[in-house]
Amino acid sequence: MSATGSLLAVLLAFAAPDRPSVADLSPVDRQTPDFYNALAVGPMGVQAEWAVDPPTVPINGELTLTLTVRHAANPPELVKPDLRTFDEFTKRFQVLDRTDQPAAPDAAEVRSTYGLRPRSTGEMKVPSLRYVYFRKDGNAWKSFTTYANSVPIIVTAPAPKPTPSTVPVPLDAPEEFFTLAEERPTATPGAFGWLLPVAVVPFAVIGWVVLWRWLFPDAVRLAKLRRNRAARLALDRLKKARTSADPAGAAASAFRGYLSARFGMPSAAQTPAEVSAALRAVECPADRAADSEAFLRACDAARFTPTPDGGVSLTLEAESLITEWEGAGE
């Protein structure tokens, strides 16, 4: 090897060092309060920042709070802070869970999102968040602290409901509308008069089906294709979820995407209870709504309570549910 080649190999070795890991810290360091697994390499420390959307929201509305963490050397290992454990958040907001995509190993920043519902009106602030990280100094790791500074928001009163006009308006209708029912002439059907509407109903249904198939010959085929595509996309995402940093969170996200594409569930439904209510609202079978709620609760529990398989079994459970439902032919 030439001198130039040797120099290039040395430079590449220094340019791409091994990524640090939380496993490099001592057990005591890993228990540091407000430490969410962020590690820094070099003189630049970790930065944390809040962002809200929208900055003005009604009391019965919901805003999205985003925590952006920059310059972390181990993005996949970062843990999402649980705001429901902070009194300064729970006193001011109802904190709703949101599922985020796993961070890539070379991500420049990691974003964690939350749904917040204000508890009172007026001008207020999203509280600041203390964020501890470790940076290597020689052969030792030392802790440093940064903050996601507070962000002001405005919570308005709910919009007033429209009230009916109190000004009397004269009625304009045919004369028979202003006579008593007893005064109107009535027609008495014959002995078999009730057979006519009963006989008309089957012909009307058959006629409508024939007309619909004639007007939309590809509707049934297209509906089946959309259903199969939703299932195929969900199964592909579940396979990738097994190798992600957060299999339970990725499985819940893929399952919600399937429910939205397959049953028309609004994407705003995130929590297990919201998903169950939304599925019932779009006339999804009650047993499937209940199974979906139970599965999403299991995903939430796995994300905050370590399991032996890290949540991989939940991806298999989601695949089983989707396969069973699609095999039912609906």
C-alpha cells in the first residue's frame, strides 16, 4: 500500500469512530434524573427545543407539541420523555399519546410529538423541560444539562353556538297544511293494498343493484384492490417494525394506518379509546373495534414496561388480526 493510501485509511478511521451507546455508561449514570439516553461526542452538546402548532387554540381544541433533540450521537437509543409524570404539564393540559417513527442511526435530529388539550383559557406557557445528556471527557463520561425553553400559547373560549332567530316569520305553505288531520279526506286501501309495497321492495333492491353494477362495473374490483393494498402495506410495515428501535410503537403506528385505510377511521384518532370510538362511528364491527383497542393498549403497555422480546410479539399479533379480518372477506 502506498503512503497516500495509508494516510487515507487513517483519516477514514478517525472520521468514522464507533458510535457511543448508553451501555457505555455505568448503571448509576443511567439512573440520572431527566436523562433520556442522549450522548454527545465532541465539543458540541445536545440541544432540546419545544415547538407548538397552532400557537392559538380553543379550550375544546388540541395542539401538537414537538420536542426536537439535536446533535445526539445515538439517535435510535433516545427515550421519549413521558410528560404525564410532570405535574406542571398535567395541571395545565391533558396529555395525549402520539406514536413517532423510529429515528435513523445517522439522524441529525430526533422529534417526539405529543397532543395537548388545555384545561383553562387565557395566556399560558408550555413548561420548560430539563434535559440531561452525557459527553465523554477523556476516558470518563460527564453529565451536562440543557433545557427546552417554555413556549407561550393562547387558549381561547369555545366558539358560541348559533342561536335561532327570535323574529317571527310568517309561514308560507299550502292551505291543507293548516287544517286538522281529522278534517282531511283519507283514502282507505283495499283488503290487499298492503301487498303492493311489500312486492315493490325486492324489485327495487334488485333494480338498484343491477343499475349500480352497470354504472360502476369496476367498483367492486376497485374496493377489493384498495382493501388488499391497505393490508399489504400494513404487513410490510409490521415486518420492518420487528427490527426497529421501538417495535411496539412501530406496530401501533402500522396498525392505525391500516385501520384508517381499511375502515376509513380518521387519522386524528390516536389513543386506544379514541380509535375504538372512531371505528364504531364508521360502522366497523364491534368485535373488531374492541380487538383494536385491546391491541393498542398492549402496545402502550409494552412501550413503558420492558418485555422479554422487546415488543416483537406485538407485530406478530397485529399480523394475525389483519390476516384473520381479511380472510373473513369483508
